[in-house]
Amino acid sequence: MSQATSQAASRAANQAAERARALRAARTEALARRGLGRAEVAARRAYLVCACGAERYGLPLEEAAGVLPMRPCTPVPGAVPALLGLAAVSGRIVSVLDLARALGRPGPGAAPSGHLVALRAGAVPVALAVDRVIGVSEIDADLARPEADPSPPSSGGMGGAAVSGYAPAESAGGDFVVLDLPRLLRRALP
């Protein structure tokens, strides 16, 4: 093998090694960017924003199974006042809880023209009755700041006991109270 041939082979090997290093660096950078994208997504949380009277509440979207038109409920004797009754939803019997009453808000309760928000399966299938569903709002996790006064009102509802934060007006979708659904359901459906 001549010296020229061995130098050409050496240059080709160096170029191949340089291309492999460049490819590894580009792949590492792309993977790092993908990880940053996941961190950005994790820093945001989506809420289903609902209205009960003039109040707006955000339910964590991952806990909502669907939204349906309000339907008649069969009353349950001796139930807590917030429990409107039982209704058939997607072939299942679910407990229908009036969100405003469960939170101790004054007023007539959910409107007959309102909506039911079916919740993901738990020990007891539940749907929340609300006046209307406004839409989905995705906010930065740190924007949902804790409420100042988590004390329950004297009307017998939960008040702030089921509140986990507040999304301010500058958030996408406007301001709303962020609810802690497990705490709400534990207290409202013993």
C-alpha cells in the first residue's frame, strides 16, 4: 500500500469520525430540546371551566370524562342537599352532585338547561351539575395560586375547603376558582 493511499484512507476515516461526532451532537441537542418541551408542557395544566351562577370554576381536565346536557334525576331519600339524585349517563347510573350547592353557594342550584360533567371512574360514578360549560383553559401551573381564605361558609357547604387555587384574570380564559375534586367528593359524598 502506498503512502498516498494510506493518507487518503486516514483522511476518510477522520471525516467519517467527524460526521459521526456531528450526528451525535445534533441528536443530543434534539433530545435535549424534546425534554425541554415536555418540561414546558408539564408546567401547564388544562382546566374545564364551568359556571354556576356568576361564579366560574376550573375542574382539572384529566378528571373530566365528558360533558352532557342536563337530564332528569331521581331523588335519593335522606341524601345530602347537594346530591340532586341519580341519573343514567352512558348506560351507567351516576350520582349527580350540584356543584354550587356542594360549595355552599346560594341560589336555586343547577339550571334545567345546564350541563353534567361526568367525572372519571372512581369508587362511586359521579357527575357534577353546572349551569354551563364555558370551555377549556390551559394555564401555567404556578398561576393557579392558593386561595386566601379556605374556611367553609356558614351556609353548610364546603366553601373554600374544596378550593386548591385561583387562576387570575390574566390567565387564558379569564379568572376562575380551581377546585380540588377528590376533596370535594370526599366531603360531599361520604
